[in-house]
Amino acid sequence: MARKKIVAGNWKMNTLPAEGVELAKSVVAGRGEVCECVNFIVCPPFTHLAQVIEQVKGSDIAVGAQDCATEAKGAYTGEVAASMIAALGCKYVILGHSERRQYYGETSESLNKKMAQAYANGLTPIYCVGENLEEREAGNHFAVCKAQIEEVVYNLTEEQFASLVIAYEPVWAIGTGKTATAEQAQEIHAYIREVLRAKFGAAAEECPILYGGSCKPSNAAEIFAKEDVDGGLIGGAALKAEDFLAIGKGF
Ligand code: 13P
């Protein structure tokens, strides 16, 4: 059974609209150089989702948002509903990114609501888990990832789980230039799959688990070669089309 291979770019709070459109244009232009077997996703800021969607039209590049609201609609100033994102043509939404957990008080409670909103609107969540440095050094990384999955992913139905994408992103490797070794990634990806198997059985074999954290063209191939690593969630290197596409060549 071959799992879906995914390279997703999380642009975070980078690029002005015109820059994002240019970036998307370059990704589309170079996409042909990479195996068709790779599913590319770009996740720009909300402000230029529509323009980027327009730009990738006609290609096989999918677009995702970086977050969505816990509620369906109403008096929630500043929030963006999953239905709005879906109406633009987005297919994915990143949920539970460590930066949202760390800086914006994201919890399992809010994430359960966001997951429900995403599924109710036909979006596929890219659900992020991962430990910080202190947790890794204390040997708690397995327990942290397990709890982040049990508290949220375990609440999904089998049907919802069937389309879920998970991203393992060790916080200590994000934007630090410090990458988990391929062995460290494989060890925890296999563990995450085991935690998924305990709840969802054989369906766990089909769930793509992406690695994120200073992933770049020079280390992608080694990491992606590992059995339980099904691609990457890319930050910094996704801001250069050439690097982003080169990461896709890592398969
Ligand atoms: P970097 O690739 O910049 O380390 O970011 C990873 C990340 O957080 C992707 O969501």
C-alpha cells in the first residue's frame, strides 16, 4: 500500500499578496520537474488565499489555510470561518501548529472545535503535533505527541480520520536550522502511527504523517526515505519556489 506523498508549504505570516502570487506562479511553473506522485499544497496567509487559488488553477497544486475559527459564523471579530475558507476553493487547513499553541493559546479544546468545523465544510485538516526542547530533553516527546493525538484525533469518526493528514513538528527544529535526524523522525513517526493504530486499526497505515522543522532540499531525501515519513510541512524553504520544489524531488 502506498501512502499519499505530500509536500506542504506553510508560508506563515510571510509574503505580501503580490509576492505570494509570484511565489505560487513560480511553483506552478516548476512543478513539472517533480514527480507527479508528489501532492503539493501551499498555505498562504488569509489575505491572499483567493489570489493564490486563482494562480494555481489548472495545476494540481492544492491550497490550504493556516487556521480556522472554532465557530461556524457570527460575532467573532477577526476570526475566519472554515466555510469561508472552503468557499474560496481551499482544500486543506493547518490546525494545531505549535506557533498557535505557543503564542495564541491553542488547546485541545479549541482544536476539537476547529477540527469539527473543518470537516463540516469539507476541508482536510493537517493536524500538527510535536514537543518542545524541554520535553524532548526530558524524554517526554512520545507522551506529548500521544496526548496531542488522543485529545483531538481520537474524537474523529473513522470516516473523518480517513482523510486526515498529520504533521510531526518538533518545536526545537522549527526555524532553528536544527533538523531532527532521519532516525529521530522515523522513530516518532512510527510511534505516532502506532498510537493511531490503537484507535483506528489498519486505517492508520494510510494516514500521511509529514515531518516539519528546518526541512530543506539538502535533508529532505534522507528524511523522506524513512518508512513512516510521508512528506514534509515546510516553513522557511517554502518561501522560495526553487527550494520548495527541490524538496519534492526528495522522494
Ligand atoms: P521551518 O521549515 O521554517 O523550520 O518551519 C517548519 C514549520 O513550522 C512548518 O509548519
